[in-house]
Amino acid sequence: MRGCWLVGTAALGVLVAAGSAGAAGQGGRGAGAVPVYRMAPGAQEVRGSGSATGGPLLRPGSATYTDSVKPGERKYYRVELDAGSSAYVSAVAVPRPGATMGTRDGIDVVLEDASGTPCGAGRHRTFLSAGGAYPVADYAERVVRPGALCGAAGTYRFAVERGDAAGGDTAAVPVELRYETGPAARPGDAATSSGSWSSQPPPRTRRAATEIVGGSGFNDAAEIRAGSWKDQLRPGETRFYRVSVDTGRQLFASARFAGAADDGAAPYVISGVRLGLSNTARGYVMNKTAGYQGRDATLSLATPPAGGPAGAGTRCGGCASRAGTTFR
């Protein structure tokens, strides 16, 4: 997100080493059912409206809201925007861990004015459920800059729509909603993360990995810094980690999923492992996946330099990002 959310030191060469499903199931902390996404403590339950003229009011700041959405359902919420702040309204959709979702299932989010004109491009996140669904998140935004849409202060509507669940789980999916504001964009901000930048990670230091337990979602994500970290994931599980990146710095992250302790007969799962990145406002940045058949697999990602104050990096790879890893 914007540079005013950038904190801490640059996280370079972060390694999240995910243990095997076999190791996780041998009575250690990985035993038991896969944990579900933990909603924010004190989150307020609301019911979105089926009408574009209604819906509960979402307030900016630390407030978090919860709702649920059925297949094919579109729900509306109201937000009050001023004329000087950029706005980011996010939705996290949380399917049941390991659930099989329809191939066209997912969520769409959009921010509109009273006439139905979108304030920016709508965002779509599919559940990509081959091998089991996982939480997906993105936001709709109103960025204040010369010539931008929805520049006037007033009441706007945020819509969350779920896709077609045919062939998959038809149960309502819980959603977590947040509304955050940031400073207006300034002239020249777009140059903050433009220009040449390297996609090659710096050399890794050879040191033992520190054990860590990732969170179930954005609200309990474990903080990691530059270095090597080791965790354990079970099939169908996603774990979240919080990474802080300084202005102008890049994030290089890799996740090595170790081989499973089985007899070698594990089925091949398309997109069986995943390394994803969201920014601090829960906006989608990037997603890396790979097939998995119980053998070592490594995923890596590199981001452009993080934007500065009110910088261009609304979807940049820095800014106290959350990195989620999934094993299926």
C-alpha cells in the first residue's frame, strides 16, 4: 500500500521452509484438524444488502466486519469517502479448509458511486481449488489524484459478489471486510518504483532456520524478518507471515516445501503448493503455485521496490506485506 504504512527494515532473502505433511502429522504441533482462518477479535457482524441502495455502513480505521456470501450472491455495503483521502475497502473470503470449490467460483469486489460508476477496475479472485481451497483477498480502491474517478466526498457503495459454485461446495463462505484510508497520490509518485530493478535475490547467508508458527490469516500472521524460517504445514493448510519492507527496498521470498514422508504413492496435485503476497491493506500483489507429489518443491517471488510516502506502490510488493503459504 502507500509508503506511510512501511515499517521496519528491508526483508531480503526471506525463506519460509515448510515441513512435510508426514512430519506435521507425527504428534507435534501440526497434529489435529487444519485450523480455520481466525477472524479479527471483536469483529462486528453485518449483513450486506441485496439492493444497491442499501447496506450497512463500514467505517474506516481499525474496525473489522464479518458477513457471508452464497453462490451467485452480490452484497452491498456503504462507505463514506472524503475528498482528500485515498480509500481501500477489502474482502477476505474464507472457504472451508480443503473444500473443493467450483471452477468458476471466487469473489469480485468493486467500489462504485451512487450511479453505479466504478471508482476503479473491479478485482476478481478465484478460489483455485484444485486440491483444496484457501482464503483469498483483495480490495477495491478510490485513489485521489488529478483526473481520477469518484473524487468527490460522499456516500459510495462497496460490492462483494460470489461466483458460480457448480461442481463445488455450495455452502455460504464467510467474508471479512475492512475499510482503510491513505493519503492522496502526489505528482511524481509513479516514479518511485519504476525504472530498472533486479529480479535476482541477493546471496543467502548460511545459517540455521529459526522455527516459527505462521498464523491462520491476516489477523494473527507471524512476523518474520530477513533470514531463514521453518514451519510445518499439513495438507489443506495455509499459514500467514507478516513482512516489513523499507521504502525503495525489494522483497525476495522463497518457500521450500519438503518431501512428504510417504511410500512415494502420493497423487500429483496441480497447484499443490502456493506462495502468495498481499499488501498491508489486503490487496493482492502476486501468487506463485506449483504442482506437488510429495517431493521437494520451491517457489520464489521478487517485488519491485516499495513505494514511498503516498507512492505508486498500491499493489507493490512491499509495505508490511503478508505472505501466505499453502500446502495441499
